[in-house]
Amino acid sequence: MDIKKVILVSLSIFVAYTIITSPDRSAELVGVGFEGISNAAKGIGEFMTELVN
């Protein structure tokens, strides 16, 4: 098997195990991740707006 596939399968198993054993914490982490992405998008939007002005 390719090393990338082994890492991907291992990571997938870890994520599934984490979600099954601690769904509340997993939901919190996903929320934090989406909040970070949202803040980054807002920052890029503000930067582009200032760049155009």
C-alpha cells in the first residue's frame, strides 16, 4: 500500500474514533474551525476592499 493511503486511512480511523467517543467535543472543534475560516474570509474581504479603494 502507498504511504499516503496508510496515513489517510489512519487519520480517518482516528477522526471516526474521536467523533464516536466524544461527539460534544468534536462538534465544538468543528464550530471553532468554521469560525476560523469565517474570520479568515472576512479578513480577505476587508483587505480586497481596501486594496480597491
